[in-house]
Amino acid sequence: MSESTTPAVDLDRIAEAVRRAGLLPFIAGDTQVAAILPSRVMRIVVPGHNPPQGIAEWSRALNIRFAPDAALFARTFNATTYLPKMVTAVTDQGDVHIRFQHTFNWVGGASESQVREEVRQFVLATLGAFDRLEARFPDTWASGADDV
């Protein structure tokens, strides 16, 4: 039986995976890689001895009256989607914010294809989730429709 090891996952490997997923990575300090898109930011944070976390936030905030709809949307999304997971939060200002999160399981290291494919999956699934949010909660100002 042969013994093999997988290399540790560091910021450079994550940045390369983000680049291969079609996005321009930005390395911030020694703890995160970000990809900035129009009205969207995705980050993969490597917090020291904890597993890397993929984080993305929807750029829009919803009025508090949409909180029940947003919570139901998040529950349904999470029940039908492996990654990322969606959470809603009501701010002190009374807005509903939506965030996506995924914990990468690279504690023991990972091969190049494992890092590349898991980052790619996080990027594509998150972009798809943003599109689903836009369809469910359209920006009435952008579309010229009356405010609801």
C-alpha cells in the first residue's frame, strides 16, 4: 500500500482556482482572496487554524416587509442546494441582508483538481443564487416598475 499526501491549501492555490473559474482574484493580506463583480463580492477567507470559508453577500438590502419571504426563500434554497448555504439577517436599520457561506473541507490538504473544482462550484452556485434572488426580488427602481 502506498502512502500519498496532498499539499496544504494556501492563498496562492485558492487565487489560482478563482482565476481558473473565470474571475480576477484579489489577495487581501494573508487571510483572504476576493473576486469583485458588478454589484457582487465573493471572498474565500482562510482564518488561521480554521477551515477556509467561502462568503458572498448580495449587494441589495430588502425592506423589512420582505423578511418572511426572504426567510422562506433561504429555507427552500438550502433544502434544495448543496452549496452555498444562504442566511438572512435583519439589521438594526430594519433591512434584510442576504449572505452565502460554504466551509471548504481542506484541513488535510487537497489536490489541484479538488481545490479548482470546489472553488469553481462555489463560484458558479453563488452566481446562480444571485440570479435567483434577482428574479424573486426584482429591483423595482432598476426596472422602472412601481414600488410595491
